[in-house]
Amino acid sequence: MSAFSVVREHFAPAGPRKPSAAITVESLESRCLMSGAPQIVLKPSNVVFDTGSYSSSIEWAAKNVLDTQTGPVHETQQNPNPPASSGFWIATNVGSKVPDYFVIDLGKAQSVSAFDLFNSHNIIYNNVGTAKFKITASNSLSSLTATVANGTVLVTGQLAPGFSAVDPVPAQHFTSSNTATFRYLRFDAITPVATAGGPNLVALNEIRVFGAAPTAIISGTVYNDTNAVGKLVPGEKGLAGVKMYIDAGNAGKYVTGDLTVTSDVNGHFSFPSVIPGTYRVREILPANYAVTAPTAGYFDVVVTNASKPGNLFFDAPATASISGRVFNDWNGDKIIDKGELGLGGWTVFIDLKGTGIYANGDPTAMTAPDGTWSFTGLTAGTYKVAVKPFSFASPTTPTELTIKLTVGGKSTGTLFGERAVGFTG
């Protein structure tokens, strides 16, 4: 049983301002499931190292153990007269040779829970291939390519004798209880077994690798952060119908194939049947809402066998606005007098960093011909609003103003006065 944090979120309408996204995980819960382990489908090219004594012949190359990852494995893939897609003979001590082994690259570090091994009957050598074997794992390729492997042993075992009268060849199943993640696997033939015809070999037809079985549920709750403070306060309720998704490719947006769930009438949601690993959970915001915490707009959940409290989403209604006008203050008195016109084509911006200077990412609004401008879809909070200067004009009013907004509040009449440089009125 694994516990995680329950996700709570608050949503707010999106607007020009980039509100902070609040994630606070309260009690994400992970519960054990008895689901089947998914196969890690591999290709012959996933064999990245091979010392096989028999591999000089293409029909016995180590890559052939990954050439039939789906469907039945047939005895006809083996000797006598093997085709090019035969299996692999792994020797423990053929004459003075060192034991054979090969290494598989899984492509990324992941948990491995089981292996299906298919051995082969060999008519010429009479059920060859009953030596013992072991499978060692590591995240370092070099640690597994040395003569003596330096890694974690996941499985040791022994294949039953070849099945001379059975086709397709049945799988022999071996499991690992190690839940750590590894990228590389090494297969060794080890102790010889006194069996007629082939005591020193493992005759491996095919190997199939299985990842960790789904063991957890990530669940949480989406809340309406009505006061846009980025934390839960009494009276705030869950939001129904919010789509949550696991950003599997870290794309920063939903893409086809991402696992999605929808919050229920109380704002609760859950992702069932997830395996150990790290998951980036995001939301698709409802209309007129914006994330108030965390700033990143997502949270990462590490699924392990231990409780991981924390991480809540908070989003707030974004219905507030700021509006005003840039005008030609020819007499410099900071108010709009009769005959003073608005200035079109000026850029007003929300100064997110509070430097007084426009920076990439600051929300902007261009003034209309009459000088008016506005920012809508804002959450409650404090904003610094400024106007970009022109060299031919000098300001008559402060170039940056601080405006406080309540939830749904509307600030109007913010004025920026400008007049021509050198003009004294």
C-alpha cells in the first residue's frame, strides 16, 4: 500500500497576467492493485553487448533473443539447419573460454518485475541448454560489460530441458521482487549442470521482459480558490468537470495519448493503475479560471511504497480587470482637460518583476486611437502597471502605478499623461 497526497486545486480565469499556479498536495493516495505487468517490448538492436562463444555464426547471435517479442515462439527457429533468426547459446566454460553473457538496453531506467524465457530442444545435441543462469541489472553499461558484473542480481534460475515434442515452445516464467529502476540487464550462464549432451550451455531461444505491475492510484481534489490566495480556506468547494492529465512527455500541454481523468461533482479525481515512477500532473483549465499556485503550473508526484504528503493545485476565478487611458497632457497638470486627446499606439504593460522596465513575458496592451487600454481576466492581487516611453515625449504622471484588485474587482480610470519633449505648455 502506498500513500501519496490528495491534490487540491483552485481554478481562475486566465488573463494577460501570468498568475502563479498553486500546487499543494494534501493526501495523494496510492493503493496497491493486483494488475498484470506490462511487457517492455524490445528489438534485436536493444542487445548492446555480447561475448558469446558461438556468436560468430549469425544464426546464434545474441540479438536473436529479441526477434520474436510477440506471438508464439517456434522450435523451428533453432537447430538443426537454423534460419538467420535463431536463438543464442550461452556457454559457461567452453574449454578455456570465459563464461558468455550479453547486455540488453531497456532504453530508460524502469522497474522490471518478471521475465519469460524460451529455451530450445536441440536434436543434434540432445536437449542441450540446462545450465543455470542469472540476470543482473545496473544503470551503468560499463558495470555490466566487464568480465565480472557489478550490479544488482534480479533473478537466478535454471531452464527446464528443451521441449522436443512441444511447439510452440512454452515460456518459463521468472519473477523479481526488486522494485528499483534499471536501464541495463545482463544475462549470464553460470554453474554447469550435469546433463547429457550439454551441461555447459543455456540454449536461449527468446527472452521477454516485463515492467512493474500497476500498483498505485494517484488521487486528489480540485478546489475553487475564490480569494486567489493559493491555499484552501473554509467555504471553498471542489470544482467538477476539470480535466487532469499526466504530462508523459513533459510537453507542457495536453497531447494525444496523455492519460486523463475528470474531477467529479466534489472535485475529486484519480489516476488508477500507475506503476512506480515520477509523474507530472497538470490540468486543462476551465474557461475564466487561472492557476494561482504553484508557479510552475504542475506538480511532480513520486510513486513509491511510502507516503508522500504535500502538493495541492489552487486556481482562482480570473474576472478582475484594470483599464485606463494614455493622453496628451499638453499643460502638464496630470488630468485630462478639454481639448486634450488620447494617444493611440502606446504600449501599456503589467510589470511582473517590478523593475519599471518592460521585460519579455510581461503582459501588454496597445492603446486604441483614443488612448484607452485594458487588461481583463485577472485574479485578485497587486499589479504594477507601466507605459513604455517614447523618446519624443516626457511623462507628466508617474510612469508606473500600483493597483490592488479584489476577486472580480474592476479598476478604471488609470491615467498616463505624456507631452512633447521641451514643450512647456
